[in-house]
Amino acid sequence: MLRIQPRAWHLLLPVLAGGILGCSPDSGQKAAVQLPTGHYEGTVAYQDTELAVALDLREVSPGRLEADVRFAQNEGLSFPAENLRYTEPQLLLDSPAGGSSISAIREGDFLRGVFRLDTIKADFVWVRRGKALPRAYQIKQLPASAAAQGLPSLTLLIPQDTLATHPAVALFAEPATQPAARLRAAQLAGQGFVTTVIALPHAQQPADSAMLQSAVRVLRALRREPAVDTMRIGLWARGTTAAVVPAAVLAQPKAAFVVLENASITSLEEARPFQLLSRHRIPVLGLYAAADTSLNAKDSARRLRNAVGSRRGTQVRSFPNADTHFLLPGQGSADGKWTWPASAPGYLQSIADWLK
């Protein structure tokens, strides 16, 4: 197993923030709106089944908010807020993956509104109970480097703890998978990883040399970051962006580990890049959502398993009935009891255990 110290998975934190200034109708002058910052608690209910919810709203600069939503009983539904907008008295925010949203009206120390999860709609009233919980990481911007042609600007999430250095993960994602990558980056930052999401165009297998060299430059840039443990830098890819995995071998020193989500492998030819990881003894964690219709998860998992072998630290796991986001769908029972959508059993824990 890779020996990396985990932290709680539930520390999901924001990656985007928004804010607004209101106008005074009397004077015509711009006046600062009193933002609804704080720690809010309450429940959402659907078909008589309740879930406890906590919402933390923080002002990161004058007039600008950041937020995260946590479901303590169902961590798979927790998310950092994106597209956060506040126009007195209305608060709007979305999840990175686009499946969840909150629309609320501020009424003193209360937020009253609607939580939506896909087609589910649940009314709520949440009460403010003190200050917002502090964030577990800081955001650091690294500008594009003229000295490293092809290196894009990087947004790093750096854990705020007592450790001098941290393991790091570069998450590569094409446009369709970037929301999921941003959510994973926040989860990993909460565990004590320095993370960054790298936007790629739709990747083809095999990857061209320009894409691979760009990925290598990202790994090199992470090694120059003072907060990063240079011997514990890994690569995370989802879907077709798994084409960048040869960069784990091309980088010097090599990447310490590779995590793959729903990597489609339709032939022996497409499996060859993953064989490199086995030959260079790079541990691999392969994760497949069995109900993801964008690929043949069963055959891809089998081909990946054959390609990476059974070296110590390497695992390939499939999660029955899980959709592309590794969630089980909500459903009602014969007695009318509702079961909320939830992370596939063992999914989050398998990642935490593997990264120990």
C-alpha cells in the first residue's frame, strides 16, 4: 500500500466563490450588502426521509462569498459550491457536477428555500448557528511559465495544517469530466493533498507527444512547489484522459502512483500504455462505476487488471449499480420509504485506505 496519511473525507471545501454589491434605491449610490455568512444547520426531507445538512458561508474578500455543503449522513452528496450568487435576500449555488443546487431566501438568521438533486425537490428551513467553519486549504495561483513552454497556469489547493510538505495529485480532465475532477480535488485537499486540476481537450489514445510533455511539465512544476513532498506526487485521470498515463513514467523521477476512474480500454492496443505502469512498478488504483453507460465497465476493468498485473499496492475495483459519479440512485420501497442517492458502498473508503 502507498503510505500516505489520510484525513477525514468529509472536509469538502469550496473551489469557486462569488459575490455581489447591492444598490441603495434611496441614494443611487452603491452600498455593501450584508452577506449571510455563518454556519447553517437543518435538514432536507423527501418522502418523509430526512437528511441532516450543514452549510458554511464565508466572506473571502469584500462582497465575495465561498461556500460548501455537507451531508454528514451521506457524504456522497456533499459538495463545494460553484456559481454562487447572492442578491439580497436571495442565495443561489450549484454543485460542481451540476446535479445539485440550492435556492434560498435569507430571513434574519434563517435560510428558507429549495434543495434540488436531479429531479428531487425538497423544501428546507436552516438556522444560523455561529460562524462558518474554517476552510482546510488555501488556494494558490501559479502563473503560466515562459521558461516551461506549454505549462499552463495552475490553481493549487494547499492544505492548511501543521505539516511542512504534503503529497500531491495532478488531476487531468477533459471538459466533460472537469466538474468531477474539481470535486475530487477538493476531497483530496481535505485529506491533506496538494491538488490541481489540469484541463485537457478530448484525449485520444495514444496521446500525442505534446500532451504527454505538457503533463510532465505539470508534475515538474509540482515538485518545485515548497509545500509538496517531491517523492509523493501522483497522477489522477478519468475517462479518455487516462491517455496521459505514460507521463507518469516519462517524468523524472517517476510519479509515485496513478489513480484511474472509468478508464475505457476497448482493445489490447489501448491497454499497452497501462502495461508501462506495471513494468515501472508504479502502483495503480483503478475504479469503475458498473452502471456508467459511457463505457463497457466490465470489459475495461478486466483489461486494466490484466495490464497492470497484481503488484503490491495495485488494485482494480468495480462498484455495482453505481452511475458515472459513483453514486447509487435514490429509490422508494414497497412501504413508501425513500432512500436518498448515496456513494457506492466502499467507494470513498477504498480511496482513503489505498492512499494510506
